[in-house]
Amino acid sequence: MIIYKLRSLMGAKGQEENRAITLLEVAEKSGVGRVTLSHLANHPDYVTSTDKLAMLCQYFNCRIEDLVEFVPDSPDNKTSSLDKLQDPAKRKAATKKKSRNR
């Protein structure tokens, strides 16, 4: 599973600047949409493009591994996140769900 560390980066930046950093501010200054940021912050299975990740790395002045982390699926999870992506029916359902949320 891919974990986005957006909230952690926002907290660190806010601490450096001694103020709160909001998703709206990140959206305005990075060029990444607020809805996309909300999904990255709150939905671990959200899929986004590499250019959005690059925009966030630019804004936070960080490396990709500071923003994204790979965490292997737990052994008790019978279906890995890769299996879900590779299964056409599940991929189609996820795509439909994603398009409804836009």
C-alpha cells in the first residue's frame, strides 16, 4: 500500500513557520486541487498522478520519499492492494467510484 504523508509535511511546515497550514493554502500555492489534497490526506487508497506529487514536492521542498511511503500489505490481508489494481473488475469499480467523487 502507498501511504501519503501530506498531513505530516503540513504539520512540519506549520511548525517551522509557527502557524497552521491548511489544505486550501497548499492547494492555492502548489496548484494541486483542494479535493485531490483532501483525498490524499484522508483516503489511503487514493490514486493520483506523478505530476501532482511533483507539484507537492516542489511546494514542500522535499523529496518524493518524504511525501510517499510504500508499506507492504499485512500477511492477514488476503487481497493485496496490487491484486486489487490488477483485477479488472475491481479496477473498473474503483474508477467508477473515483469519477463519482469528482
